[in-house]
Amino acid sequence: MTKCAVMALSGGMDSTGLLMHLLADGHEVHALSYDYGQKHSLELDRAKANINYLKSKGIMVSHKIVDLRSAMSVFHSALTDDSIDIPEGHYEEEQMKQTVVPNRNAIFSSVLYGYALSIALKQDTEVKIALGVHSGDHTIYPDCRPEFYGALENAFQIGNWSSDKVSFYLPYIGGTKETILKDAEKCLDKLGLDFNTVFANTNTSYDPDDMGRSSGKSGADVERILAFHAVGRVDPVPYVKPWPEVLQDAINTEAKRK
């Protein structure tokens, strides 16, 4: 029986790494991306670019973009509200809580669960709901913690028939962005895909400029930059500054937190 997974593909490095993980493990993948009015909607274009890259290599992934702009436009967050500036600094600093979108992952997971259960019933198969959440998100984002997903899965099982066909799969929940990159290196090698091409087709920055360049200053940027440095790679996405300067800024930001 073919292994089947439904996943949230934001277009960021975490979910992109997860996509490669699932493909390398032989899963049939159904990916959903969400347009929720995020300022960094560039990530959706990057997600589509990777889906097209995979297609050019003979790897087919079902990909749909779900429009949640109407519902989530009423939420208060620096990621969706133009009156709030994107904060700069380390992820674990207090101001980073402004980047929380209330109940976002519960909403995303609810849509994923309905989609996964629909596929499970149509195809009479078991389906994994795969998410790229990791420990680096736990401090600021309560909806990225393992106890949240345990409670959510239990609620979904209670509220749906045939819920035995669907389960959550969180391979990076105890890891970090560095974990994801190391796993991606192995998976991309197995798939015969180019690491730099795949990760150039991602966006992690909350405030990319009009040219699609990352600022290097938001908490998400800093965490990503340090992860690439940790695995001995230069991040292939464009930044507003040259890589050596962006890296030094991130190192300095990390040092201030300690």
C-alpha cells in the first residue's frame, strides 16, 4: 500500500525540508499552502517554484493554495496587520510575541485534518498529517508544542468518524532548524535534487523587501541564518546584505541574548 501524507507547505525552510523528507521516504504527498493575508506572501510563490522544480524532475506533488484571507484578516498580529511593524531581534525575546497569529496552527490543522480524512475515505487508506514544527518554535509559539498537537489530535479523533485512519506526524518536534537542514541534505541526495535550488525556493523572513530579499533581522531570519552556518552552508536565498555581514549580524544578535 502506498504511504500517504497531507502536509502544510508554507514555503518556508521547515515545511520544505519536511516535503523532501516525506518524498524521500516514499510518500504520496498532498500539500496545502495557506494565503491568510500574511505580509510575507512571497513564501507562496516560493512554494509554487519548488513544486514546479519537483515536477521538472519527474516528482509529482498535489499542491493547493487555501484562501483564508477573509477569516484571518480580523486577527491581530504583526504578520497580518499593516499598522504593526515586524519586530527585530532574537526569537526568544518578548517582542517576538507580536508575530504570533492567534490560533493559526489550530485553524491550519483543522483544514488539514478534514482534507486528510477526505482522502483516507476516498482511497480507503491511512493518512499522516505531517507538520514541520520544531523545538525552536516552542518558546514563542504555544501552538507548535507537542502537548498542543496531542490535545488537538485527541479532539479531532473524538469529533470525527473514521479518525483511526488519520494521525499526526511531527518528525522535527524535538529538533531544530539545524536538524531539518541535516535531514534535508540526506533526503535531497536520495532524491537526486539540488540542495541550493530547493532552499533558494523558500522564504523564512517575515519582512522581505520588494525584490524578495530577506532583511536578516527578524527572529525567523536569525534562526535560519544560524542554522545554515551550523551545517557549514551559505544560505542560497538573497539578503539585503552580503552573506558575511548577514551572518555576523545574526551571530551578534545571538550573543546579546546570552
